[in-house]
Amino acid sequence: MIDRPTDEQLVSGLIALLDPAPQGPDRFEGPRNPGGVGRVFGGQVIAQALVAAERTVGKDRAAHSLHAYFLRGGSEDHPITLDIARDFDGGSFSNRRVVARQPGKDGSPTPILNLTASFQREQPGPEHQEAVAPNVPDPDDLEPDDVLRARYAEKLEGPARAFFLRPRPIEIRATAPAHWTSREPQKPTQASWFRARTRLPDDHRLHRAVLAYLSDMQLLGTSLLPHGISWLRGEVKNASLDHALWFHAPFRADEWLLYVTDSPWSGGSRGFNRGQIFQNGRLIASVAQEGMIRRVDPKAT
């Protein structure tokens, strides 16, 4: 039996994963996830691309938004090459484009993600917040996600079971029973608490990268709730198509973040999802994503 990594080891591995190495002018290489099998988690590619882009702007400019398109599924067998285009540097804002590539079927570099990020020099301005965090149970009163997954994994076998039991550097506590445990249609809303399992260094760029990483969790599944279907039961094939993230206010990714999601629409084998991320009642980020949600016959898979 393989011992579970400690929380410190898991978070240390996440920090290393989100640390692309320079490979020349405006080129970086995002490391592969050690021991990873299958497709690259979308949040990993987004976070690595954001970190690479951020390293080409001055430290006085912080990322305030990113917009990404997933082009192909990435493979955990390979690192990710990140090429940066410096499209704009103004008095207050900078803009960068990133193309993430991995070897294609013929071995040549093939784009798997395009991302554009915008950065701003800190400036004062009018402030308001209309968004209100919902009244949900405190994280200390909720069951840890890994405990729930371990219990549910007993019903699974093969790759799905291995995926469920894979330790995560992000601690999650859902405020309601996980949708993948039920076949009943539900309202397309979710709320979960997230945080890194141990304290992170005092580096705002790293905290933004970790938030970008975890922002791809939970989101797409929200559009499945009204239909009572789950990829775990082989009832749907799903994949993220695009992803947008706006950073509003300072935060710490190693302290509890409340991620509230809703899905106002689905159709044409696509689902649209929105997210708001709060910390101590303050809206610190907003997210939007559209994904493919294609029904399949479990008996045919």
C-alpha cells in the first residue's frame, strides 16, 4: 500500500507544478504532473499560462483578468511549452497572449490552449459590491471532500476509482451533497469551500495562480445538475471549451474561499456556467465557462 503524501508534500508539489521554467526569450516550459496519468487538468494549463505571462510584465502590474480557449486535451505524459506574445504595454495596463503546446499525434508542437491575460498597475477608483455571499454552513461543520470521495470510491473500479482516490493539494468542503451521488435533477447552483491544504508563501502571484488552478473545479458540473446525469456513471462526455477569470480584490488562497456557481443555460451539447468567489464576505473573483456536455449511452461505453 502506498502511503498518502502529507499536506505539505501535496502543496509543495502544486507550487512546483505552477512554476514554469524559462526556455529563452518569452518561452517557458510548464512541468508535467509527476505520476499523472491521462488528460491534463484544465486548471493546471490555465495557471501555468498565467504565471508565464505574468513573468513578462513588471512586478508593479497584477493580473486582473484572463480569457482562455481549450483547443485539445493535454496529456500528462509531457510538459507544456508556453510561448508569450507581448501585445501591449501602456501607462497603466499590459496585455499578453500565450499559446500552450504539447506534442501532437505526429510529434510536432500542437496548440492545446490559447490564453490572453491583462495586467494593471495598482490604482485607486470608485468601489462597490452588489454580490452577496450566500448563507451556508461553515467549513468546519462540513465533511472533507476526500473523506466523501473515499467512501464513494468503494462503488467504483478502474480509472474512475483511481481518479477519485488521488490526493489533492486543494482542500474542498461542499455545502450540499455532491451531485454525482444522485440521479435526481437539482437546481443548477453549487457552493463549496476551497483552500490550499497548507500555508503558501507570501507571493501574490502564486496566490493568483492557485486561484486560477482551482477555478476550473466544480464549475462545469453545475450545468449537469438539472439533468441528473454524471460522467462517473458514463452518462455524459464533458470537456471545458473556454474559461474566463476576473480578479477583483486581494486574497489568500490558503484561507477559506467560498466558490458559488450557477448555470443559467444549457443546450446544443453545451452548458454555460458562472462563478463568484468570496473571502470573508468580499467578492474577490468572478468566473465564467462554457463546456461541452454530450449525453452518451452508458451501455455503449
